[in-house]
Amino acid sequence: AQSVTQLDSQVPVFEEAPVELRCNYSSSVSVYLFWYVQYPNQGLQLLLKYLSGSTLVKGINGFEAEFNKSQTSFHLRKPSVHISDTAEYFCAVRSGGYQKVTFGTGTKLQVIP
Amino acid sequence: DSGVTQTPKHLITATGQRVTLRCSPRSGDLSVYWYQQSLDQGLQFLIHYYNGEERAKGNILERFSAQQFPDLHSELNLSSLELGDSALYFCASSARTGADEQYFGPGTRLTVT
């Protein structure tokens, strides 16, 4: 079985400050990991994904995430946030051999001017 | 614009009724996924089709069914609707399965009154 835990339901942060959104996963086999962003009244859009190789993954809009196998984490980071980053962020996992992707409950990032 | 289209955008119907949601995947994508997003349940995977065949089932109720047609568009049928079925229903598509990025449509907002 596979599961994803996003520990923070809401994260307020001031504009131009750094942010980290936390994601932990559970799986007994190899995993593929994803971060998606959902802007208000829109569908989800892929930010970045980890399939294999380098554990530091860079995505769109200046976001990056680091795969940590020993801690079963895939935290999302951005060194300096902008107002336009205000959105909900979803971490997702797919285990090798599984057809379905499991999404976390989402973290709402609120950027304060 | 993800290239995935969903119709209708909004749907208001009464309890006990039946509705059909339609999804057209990106050109060339063989996989279609359906998700339900509600405030209390978050983003829930419903079902996955690949090239016309059902590949995986998630938390899909027996009152719900889906299919993928030869032209690869998909329909999600919801019957005997209950108030609790009110939610955003997303369709996503990917080129193949699993590790491929999923492209999400804008969603259909269903309101059951």
C-alpha cells in the first residue's frame, strides 16, 4: 500500500521569505513522487517530479524538492516566494507496479504582502 | 491550458438524479483518470482507464461508473445522486501510465440540491 502525509494544512509566509512544504510518504517499494499546484478555480498543474537519479529535483516557478529515502520525505522548497505563489500544493506518490497515484490532503500556501 | 477539456463546467441537479460528465484527454494521451475533490475528503482517486480498458479503481462508489471510448474520450456517470456527491470532479490524462505526468482538466463542479 502507499500513502502520503502532508503535515501542514496551511502555511502563511511573508513575500520574499523562504518556504518549505512538507511531505512524507509510505511505500514498501520504489516510488515516483510528484508535487502539483492548484490555483483558485483551476485544475492541478505539475510543479516537479522525482522518478530516479538526482535526489534534488528542480521544477517550474523556482520550486525544488529533495527526495530523502531514509526519511521517506519529499519536501518542497522555494527560497523566495511571491504573491502569485498563493495556491494549494499537493504531494503525490506512485509506487512501482501500482497504477494509481495517491495524493496528499494538500497544503494551502498563503503569501502575505 | 493543459489540453484536457471537461464538460460541463457547472452542473446543478437534484437528489436521485443521474448525470454524465465528459472528458477529452490531450491529443495522443491514452490514459484517463477521474478524481473527486471535496472539502471534507480532499482529492480522491476514482478510476483509471488506459486505451479503453479499466486499469485501476479507487474510492469509486457503486452508483458511479465510467468508460473510455475508442476515440479515447471518457465519461463518468453518477446516478442516484446524494447531497454528499456535491464536489469538483477532475479528469486527468497522461501519455501512458504511472510515472507519466498527469495533465488535469479544469473540472466539473457538481452541486446536488
